[in-house]
Amino acid sequence: MALLKQIQQRYSVRSYQKRPVEKEKLETILQAARLAPSAKNIQEWRFIVVQDATTRKKLCVAANNQAFVGEAPVIIVCCSAISDYVMRCGHPAFPIDVAIAMEHMALQAVEEELGACWVGSFYEDQVKAILGIPAPVRVVELLTMGYPADAPRAKNRLPLEQIACHERWKF
């Protein structure tokens, strides 16, 4: 499958089949994250793959009681073991690096005929307590994953000329 086609097919899945995700597919998805670039090649990302139904329900509560979080057969808790490196541009590297790895996973999920959804509405302290994550580690996002039970919706995106210009700011 061509990458642009995967990007076009990728959407935020919020309804999943009860069908479990095969171990081989999860390994391939995690390999996609492992191959992502990171600032100074720090590779600070760490991923906790949660499939246990009881733990997923607890994470659902920590994720503002969003039902689809607990219904997803897989929740990948995306963390950063290093959060103090600041790039020369002034931005902390960890949320950007983890986000790149997450989107690698989301796109590989499409290739595996799975769907995914980034979840940013959660209480970090609760997620840490549920999974025994140490204090210095940051939970950046949750990534739900599984076989979609819903259909993709049309994407409402701005036209290219409204988001891109050349050589200088022209908006």
C-alpha cells in the first residue's frame, strides 16, 4: 500500500470490534515506533501495551470515562523516560519524539487493517498509578487500537493553499 493511501485511510477509530489483535501485528506496529527518528537519537519513548480487560477499564476511567478507550482491545500507553532535553529551538523534545513514534504506529496499524485513536484526555497521575509508572516518566498520550467497528468518515481538511506557502509567510 502506498503511504499516501495509508494516510488517506487513517482516521480516529472510536468503535472497535471485540476481536483481539494478533501478537505478530502488535510486534510489527511496535517495530514501526522503534524505527522512528528522535532528537539527538535519544529514543526516549517507552510503550506499555495493555490488553488486560480489567486494566483497560481502569484506564478508561483515567481517560475521562471515554467508553471507547475501555472497549479497544489494545491500549498503548506512550511514555517518555527522558523529559528534560530541550532542543535549540526552545521546545522540549519528548512530546515531539513520542508523537512521531505514535504516528508511525498509527500508520502501520492501517497497513495491518487495524485502526487507532490518539487519546489526550486523561489524568496522567491516574495512568501512572494504574500501571506503576515511576514519577520522572511522562505519559504523553494513549493510543487505542484494534479492528474498527465503525466506518471512516469524510475528512474535513483545509485546502492546501490555506495551510502552505513558499519562501515567506503569506497567510
